[in-house]
Amino acid sequence: MILGCPKEIKVHEYRVGLTPDCVKAYIKDGNKVYIEEDAGLIAGFTNEEYISAGASIVKDRNKIYEISDMIVKVKEPQPEEYKLFHKGQILFTFLHLAADKELTEALLELGIKAVAYETIERSDGQLPLLRPMSEIAGKLSVIEGSKYIECFYKGRGVLLGGIPGVEKGRVTIIGGGTVGTNAAKIAVGLGAQVSILDINMDQLAYLDDIFGGSINTLYSNTANIDKILTESDLVVGAVLIHGAKAPKLIKRDDLAKMKRGAVLVDVAIDQGGCIETSRPTTYDNPSFVVDDIVHFCVANLPGAVARTSTQALTTSTLKYGLQIANKGLEKAVKENSEIAKGVNIYNGKITYEAVADSLNMDYTPLNDIIIA
């Protein structure tokens, strides 16, 4: 198969879909790989490294799309990229379609086969390609939140770890999954007072155990969210429903309950956000204020640490990409149910139910198209 890896054009997205080591693996199996010139440069991978690995460097982005059977990216295609795809082409990347009807409709019209990193799912319910990015996003959520609580950014001016004789800052994390757990690691490390809310009591028990009682665990319901919002200096929204739009757990009216200058970091923003007043931002202008509450809603948090993120992501995506490239998508889907769950769109049809439900669009089971 011919693989193409274009340079990301989303604002401040510096990750790259393939590393030189990935290229070596694809080439070894008989595939051809084309990399757009300087695609990995900011992440620390030079054109020369890709050439040494066996890839061909292409200056013209249009040619990458024209000659490739499969496009390997990091983030969802931007509007200016839509016209570059051709019917039947495989797209392997993060998509987050449940919160983006425009992109979904564009991919349907193009007639491509779109495989989303975030919905590839193991039999135990784990999301192996989303997990490493969630780990990074969780850690960055508190790092960034601790900065935007500074007075310079219209925050409360609280040092989360405090100093002797002064109360420590209060950090609340809504969602105790991978993002929430990693956010807690950083918040505890800073010395903050930390609370985590979740609806999974087993997960709360696990978190209470691994943090040795250094955090406060609460069942996530309206009463507990209301109470914790009044006390918090920094709130991290870390809610995930596999492939679906995030529920709005913090409403506009809830902001009035919070301390002036408190910070909300919405890590669920790729899936529509779990805070009613959130909207996607970029690192150019990452924060905004609503009702005296600072919001930080950068939609590609891991892009700021591009080298670490690229290495973590491609280590996970490679084995699935190789199966698709070596066998073709149809055979790979038949042989691996994890990849089948990653197929969100196939030749003009939505094949992931949570996406269809979130967008109120028609759903067609993948089995009805390529397996039955």
C-alpha cells in the first residue's frame, strides 16, 4: 500500500503522524511511504531521517493526497484539506466526529474510509490510541491551569501548592479516567488539595488506593458538583463517553457559584466540551473569561509537547496501521474487531453508532457493509 503523511495544518499542531521508525516498519513490510517536506521538523524529526528510513520526501501536499492509498495524520482534516482526498481513500487519524457535523458531512460526501484513533477499542473497553494522548492532556491540564490562575491571566492569583501558613489551592477533577488520573498526579505533586468526581465507584476506590488517601474522592452527582464548585480554584473537566458528545456537567448558571477568577480547563472540548460555556480555543488565544471565570479550552493540548506526544502516539498507532496497510482495511476489520470499532465512516455511511446518535444522522452497522 502507498502511505502518505502530510504536515499538520491545524493551528499550533506540531505532532506528526509517522516517525522515521514507523517508516522503517512500513517499508520493511513492502509498503511505500511519502512524507511531506518538514512534516516532522518541529517534533524533532528531520527530512534526512525520514529519507534514511526509506521514505520519499514530497514538497507538494496535493501530490501526497493524490498518490496515497492511506493518509496517516494526527488531527482531523481542516476544511482546506477536504478537497484533497479521493474516493475510496483510507484516512487514519483522530476525528472526534460527534462534535463536528460539518466534518462528518464532508467525509461522507468524499466517500472515503475514515478510521478514528479515538474509537479503536479493545475487548476490555480500553482505548489504546486515545490513552497516551489522554495521559499527556491530563498532565498538561493542571500545568496550564496553574498558570492561568495567575492574576496576569485574570485568575484568582492562587499558588496551588501554597506555602507554610497559607492554605493550598483546591483542584477539582470531574472524571476519574485516564485524563483525570494524570491530572491528579500533577495536582498532588504540586501540593494542592485535590478532589476527583466520578460515577464509577470501583474507579474511585482504585484512585483512593493508589493516591494513598492524599485526594478526596466523591460520587459525581449534581449535589456534589454544586458543592465542590463553590470551593474550587481550578476545575478540570475530564469526562469521556466513547465516541460520543460529552455531557454538559457544568452549566452557565453554575459559574455564579464559583470563586471570582477560578479556572475551568475543559479537556473534553474535542468531543464538544463538558462545560456549557466552553468553546474550542488555540494556543494563540487559549483562554477567555465568562462571568469572571477563566476558561482554558485548547482542543489539541498535546500539540504543545510535540516530540513526546508524537512518540507516544505513533508507538500505539503503528501496529494497527501496519495491519491496515498490509491486509487492506476490509480484511483487517474482519480479522481484528478493535480496528472495526475504529471505522467511523465507510464509503458514504456512518458506521459508528455513537457518532450518528450525537449528530442525529443515519447509522449503518459496518457488518452490513463489508463483513456480512
